[in-house]
Amino acid sequence: MAARRAAPVAGPINPWSGLRAFIRDARGAPVSETGIQHWIGGRVSTSRLVLYVAKPAGGRLSNSFARVLVGRIRDEGGVTQIIGTFRMLRFVQGFCAFWGGGVIAFEVALVWAAVTGQARVAWPWLLLAPGMLLFMITLVRFGGWLSQRDEAQVLDFLRRQLGHTLSME
């Protein structure tokens, strides 16, 4: 009896073509050139609103560092107000804090071991943590740059759906 092999769900992921498509999209290239279809996604409850621009590229590749609209919905004297801010998702913020904290703790332990003489530490190891922190900051900034037009797209979506002008405070 021959062994059965599982078929891939959606094929291989090619991150480089997806990244190139994201960069072309951030520079304002049309969908016909990038292949990235945009749509607004999110969650809405009676008091909470989360809206984002979904842009999958290169298979299942997406921008985890993109800013999303997170807000509250209030009724003020018969007028519905959406009060919110654009930021990264809390999960991504928490991951960055956890990862950065671990890198800093590693650096502190390494410096402590070198200063107290408990271990000999080669100087290139002392550059590892600052390099990793710089890499994380660069990823966050690059993700923000890739999603630079998302805020305008989300606000335009709200204007069209609500049929009103939005007042920004």
C-alpha cells in the first residue's frame, strides 16, 4: 500500500515577490502592477471598532506592523461618535516589548558577566543586542512606511459607509 502525502494548502510562500509588491504598493503603484488587492476588514461590537486595510501579497504574506484604527463608538445626544487612534495591534506591541525586553536582559546579563569577571566575553557579542534592537526598530518603521496610505483608506471607507463628513480632533 502506498503512503499518502498531504497536498499543500495554498502552495509555497515566496516572501520576496510579496515584499516587492508591498514596496511598489507603498510607492503608489496601481493594483495592475502590484497584484495586491485591498479591502477593509475589521471587527465591530456595540462599543468597540477595529478597522484595517487587508493587503495579502505573495500568498499569505501580510504586514503585521501596519497601523489599524482602534476606537470606541459613543452616542452623544443623538450623534454617533467614533473616537479612536491608529496604532499597531496590541498583540504586535506586546510581542515587540517581550522580544525587546528579552534582548535587553540578555545584554545586561552579558555585560554583568564581563564586568564581574564571571566570564570572558568577546566584544562582538556585546554588539549583538544593540543590533537586534536596531533590527526590530527598523522592522517597525518599515512596516509603518509600507502602510502609510492605510489611514486615509480607512477614513475614506468610513466616510463612504456613514455618508457623512468626519470631524477629526
